Amino acid sequence: MERTILHVDLDAFYASVEQRDDPSLRGRPVIVGGRSRRGVVCAASYEARPFGVRSAMPMVTALERCPDAVVLAPRMAHYAAVSSQFFGILETMSPLVEGLSLDEAFLDVTGEERLLGDGPTIARRIKHSVRAELGLVASVGVAPVKHVAKIASDLDKPDGLRVVRPNEVTSFLAGLPVSRLWGVGKVTGEALARAGLHTIGDLARVGERVLAARVGGDAAAHLAALARGEDARAVQPDRAPVSLGSEDTFERDLRDRELLWEMLLMQADTVCARLRGESLRARTVTVKIKFADFELITRRMTLARPTADGREVGRIARELLMQVPGIEQRGVRLTGVSLSGLTGVEVAPPRQLALGLPADKAAEAAVARGEALGDALDRITQRFGDGALRRAIHVRGAGGALDDDAAPAQPKEPRRR
Ligand SMILES: [Mg+2]
């Protein structure tokens, strides 16, 4: 059966939350990140992006490019609470919601037609609710498969809505650069360019055999399928994640261990905020480092006691980082922190409220459930939240985590709708 998949992504999430909460920031370039000399950009508002400010950039560089920007320390616990409200909206649209980060998710809305309308209608409902209830702006892509929905949500940002109907998938993909495809990084992109393959249409045209000669058999099968608009991955509702992670690729390779540690600390803060948002703790901390030559290494440590404390995870990440030789010589293009060995905490699961209630009470119960969840998050915020983060920021000038949507703004293409 043809499926209807939505990819929903909040625009410039962290920076937009700050502009929403403080009207004096609206219309001004806002950078969320570490304020010290070694700080890193987590997110940039759309006003800052034309200056060339990007996430994962050293703050020093960002301020050279945009000296008038307002720099704010990240408030991860606050963003996690807003994220929980965002996912609350998504969950009213479909039981199949798969979160990718605090501000990004896939939804499978196949079969929701009778109740809520078709894919584009649900997309508009989500955009409307996000604006009305959260004061934020979402971009949505609608398509029959995941990777096309994800590409589509990005094309009309900010405030985008791009619908790719099943019979339009191949023509939609054909003109886009290969770098838009999931799994095509710098090395693969260069290998394809040397073969004269620049657009996704080029990949679909030459087929798997030609691709295999350039990028190897496994990658060729994967790329050829994506280029034809095929993506068998189902939307996986993430009730019980096995691990949670945060990683970033840098604009330029980094050779400074202290700067890398700031990155790891921000990533630790992001992933811990998500962990707390889902009422989880983790036992195992894994640090991932990809060198400029693309060699990938991981280092992991298991704790005696599960934690969701970004500072503690950051401290472990530092120990693990310091054991890795050759960073200054080789350069690092990506770092990541992931947490596994997850266990729940004592926050009562409010979902139980709806059990056994007559249908007319279910809506009331749903409201109560949302409030209970909000209360739980507030308690978590009080226990772990802003204080812990501020401490890290003030002592070390660290940031929080990258809003991965702070990528280069894509040139706007004419809308189809
Ligand atoms: Mg985003």
C-alpha cells in the first residue's frame, strides 16, 4: 500500500524559542552557543545566516562574520520542555511518530484520512498548531517515503510545505544534487562528481552497475534505490529507544582538543536533555570521533550508576577524548556522544490514566495526561535543568547542543503548490 509520510522540522529551533520568549530579539541576528573564546555555535536565527553563521562553527568565527549578533547561552532544559509540547502536537495526528531530534520527526499518517484529512491537510494542521500553541514555525515535507519527505521539508524553509505525490517522486528528485541523498557525504559526492554524476537523476539514469564501479556494491544498491525514490524504512515509533545520540560534522576539521571537548560537552548536554525528556537514565557513554581521513573510532565507558547529567557525561567524554592519540596531527571532522544501557526513572507513566475510561472521558484524560507530563517535565527541569547547564556555561563557556537545522539556508525554489 502507498504510504503517506510527513517529515516535520522546526525552523531554527533554539534561536526561534529565544526570539519567541523575548520580543526584543525578533528580527535581529541571534546566535545560541558558548560565549567564551572557545565557545561553539549551537544555532543561528535566519537573520544571522546570510552572514555565513553556521552551527558547529567556533563562536570567534561567527562573531567575525556577524559582529552585531546577540549571543545567548543555550537553555537545554527549556528547549527539551518545548520539544515535549511539540511531540504532544504530533502525537495527536498519528500514533506513528519517530523523533529524530528535539525538533524533528517523521510521522506515518497513512489511514488517517477519514479522521484528519490527507497528508497535505495534516501537514497544514501541524503547522497551524505549532504556530498557535507554541508560537514557533515548522516546515513539513509530505511524500510516500521517508527520505523524500526529509528532503522536501528542507527545500522551502523557513515556513515550508512541500508535497511530493507518488507520481512526482522521480521528477522531484531528478534535478536535485546528489548531496541531498541520505548517506552521500563529501567522499562519495566527490567520487560521483569525478564520474560526471551530479544530480540524483544522473544516478537513477546510470543504474546500479555503473555506480558500483565508483562507490562499491553496497553503497551503489543503496544509492540507486534512493535515486529511484525507494526507501523501505518504516516510521518507527520510539517508545523505548536502545540508545540516544548527538553528533555533528564540522565545517572545517578541528585539531584543538579543548575545542573538541566543548563540542562533546554540548553534545552531552543535548543527549541528556532528551534523556530527561523521556524520563530515562543511561549507564554507558560512548564517544565517537571521525578523523579528517574518515577513520572512525569509538571509546566507551560504563558507569556504576545510571545518569542523565550532562556535566557528568561531559566529564567522561573528556576522559575518553584525552586517551585518543593523534588528534592535533590528523584533524577531526565529526564528534558524537551517545548513551546506552537506558533505564527508566520514577516519573509515573501518565498514559495509564486513559485505561478503562468510557470514550467521552478519553479526551479529558488526554488533556490530563498532557498536563501530567508537563508537570513531570517541570519537576525534571527544577531538579536538573537550567542550573546544571548554566554552571557548565559560566565556568567553561560551553554551549548546549547544536540545532542541526542551522545548516546553510537553501535557496528557495518555486513552490509547486
Ligand atoms: Mg530544525
